Amino acid sequence: MSIMVTALGLALILGNGLLQLPATGPQATPQLPRVQQLPSTPIGVAGEAVQITHGPVVENVTDTTAEIAWSTNVNSGTALHYGTDPGHLDMAAGMPWGGFTHRVLIKNLKPNTTYYFKAESGQGQGTGTMAEAAPSSFQTKPAGATAQAK
């Protein structure tokens, strides 16, 4: 049962646990409600370091483009370092935001060329950590070739 008492524009709801009056009479002193301890970690914030959980996977390759994708366990940044020399990944692509699923489209590649890359997901939500995948590679198609999923 709920009773609403309105006085001077203020409403008190009785019977729902917000304010309880003892059953000993109308002159009784209200008792404060009990306070419940809430978790200290907000919902959606990870308690563990960012990890790459799937991939990276080379999804589509044409003569001048490639699409690389991977997944992480928490929201995190998206960066892909790549180049034609495995010891010098001097080009970068990415997204200015993060997520759990990361997908990068690399454009303006040279046909029939081997590219090396390393995926990174940094600043994992609530952790400040970073994950790097092992270096990998793909080869673009000859000039004029159509896309082919791997």
C-alpha cells in the first residue's frame, strides 16, 4: 500500500521504503531508509586490460585497397600501421573513435605488392591499456583484378 502526502508542494511517498513511519502512532519519528552499496565500477567499464580477441583478418583485397578487421574485449581505439618493408611500417590508417569491432579500409595501394601490417587497439575503456597484434601481411591483386574475400 502506498500513501502520498502533499504539504507545501512537497510529496512524501510512504509504504515504498523511502520513508517509513512506525505503527505506534502519528507522532512517531520517521526513520531514515537503509542505504544500499552500489558497485564502484560503472556499467560498461572493463576491469581488465584490452585484448584482441579475434583477428586481425584480411577481409577484402583489390588491386588498390585492402580491408582489415579485428575484435577486442572492451571499447578501444583503432589503428593499423602498414608498409612494404616489414621492419618499417611507416603508413597508418584508423578511425577517430573506437569500439569492440575494428575495421580499417586502406586505399591507394600499389597493385601486385606485398604489404605488412600490425593492428593496434589502444586506450581500452577504463583501463588505459593497449593491445597489438602480431605483424602479418597480404598481397594486392594485379592491376584491374576484382575483390576477393580471404
